[in-house]
Amino acid sequence: MNLKDLQSDVLRISDIYAREHNIDRDRDWALLKLQEELGELTKEHLNASGRARGKPDAKALADEAADVLGMLLVYCDSAGIDLEQAKGQMAQVASETLNHLNLDGLPSA
């Protein structure tokens, strides 16, 4: 599944959630929810690394990472960010950075 299709599915789910809970999903809400999900991912990371009271749970860690991705997709939609363009920019920066590093004699991945 490509990013646009995933974003479309996530937005449909988010629409249902908003309707059922009477939530106005503006851009600020999307960013705050993204931050909330990042906090939950951080908690699971701390559990997994033994730096919190909770037990390590690989499934919970993966679930929270997926939630961060989902809310990032919602935020990008609300902010008018074109995912394919952003992905292309990131690919170009990564490629240029790797080419620069390889010129310095570092092994490639």
C-alpha cells in the first residue's frame, strides 16, 4: 500500500472516530493528538529499555509506532502537506547525504 492509500484509509477511520465522539479535527487537534501518540510511544520505549516501571511489550511498542504514523498522516492532510512530495524531498536529501558520506570513505549500508 502506498502512502496516499494508507492516508486515505486512516482519514476514513479518523472521520468515523470524530463523528462518534463529536470531535472537531482541526489542524491544532491533529498536532496535539500526534504529540499524545508520541508520548505513548515514548512510554513504551522506556518500558522496552528498562527505564520505566512498565513491562516491555513489543506489540504495544509497535502499536504506538503505528498510531504515531497514523496521526502524522492525519496532521499532514490537515496542514496541506503533500506526502509524495515530502517523501521525494526526504529521498533526495538521504541520497545526497549518503553520497557525501561515501565520498569520505565511509562504507555504504
